[in-house]
Amino acid sequence: MELANELASELSSLIRDVPDFPIEGILFKDITTLLRNADAFREVIDWLVERYADSDVDQVVAIEARGYIFGAPLAYKLGSGFVPIRKPGKLPAETISESYELEYGTNSLEMHEDAIEPGQRVLLVDDLLATGGSARAAINLIERVGGTVVGVAFLIELDFLHGRDELEGHEVLSLIHFD
């Protein structure tokens, strides 16, 4: 636990705050400043791999777009498949859709209806947990096609928005917490 706290402290210093993005009143946590640091990026992926190496994950599902940054290398390292969840109209085959609210509006997510087989063990990954709307929508998509969510992992969690409450009943793991 102490090592995770040290890692979180080290990595949080690499995240840039951008005020009023994407709209006025939002303080955006910009992870590009962390990602450009090869050692920091590797530490994040290694931390995730270590946490889920024994979870028998069949598919890593990630939410567009920043979730892909962590989800794809994690799937590779775990020997799992990778399933993208995208914004509406971006996937070429038959999809299922789920709407959700976020801290500054509403949106929808889509997943190929045949992306996950019933009974497959799924790890959901995204960069940031805010209100929990997009993660809840992704869980609903996964479960609608018969997948079993074995964990939900984030680089960052904005604790003051209580997004974890939306994911009740699922194991939630976040490396960096902002109050």
C-alpha cells in the first residue's frame, strides 16, 4: 500500500490542471504531461498489470479515447482481447448503445453487440472516474451482452464527485485520488 501511495504522489505531480476545459467551471486533469514521460507511463501500465495478472481477464474493455491509452497495452500484457467502447456512429458493425450523464451534459456510448461472449471475464479501464456516468454506461453494455465485470480500473479518481457510488457492486481501483 505504501508503494502505491508513493507512486500515486509521484505521478500526480505530472498531471496538469487546465481550468475551464472543456467548458467554463471544469478543472480538467490533463494526463498528456504524464504520458510523455516514458518511465511514468510504464509505471502506470506495470501497476495495472500487477493488480490484474491473476484475474483471468478474457477482455479488457476501454472507453474512448483516453481509456484506450491504458487499455490496449494492459490487454497485451495480460494476454487478453481488447474491446473499444466508442461514441455513437464510430463502430462499423451492429452496436448496442447506452446513454449517461456527465458533469457537464449527456452523452452515449456504443459497443459492438458481438464484442464480448456470454460468461467472459471483463476488466473495464478508463483514465478518470468523475461522476461515474460513462463507466456505469460501459458496465451496462458489458453486462447486457453477458460479460462479467471483474474490475473497473482508473488512473485518476475525483473523489469529491462520488463517481464510485455509481459503480456499487463492482471492484473499483484508482491509482491517483484528488479530493
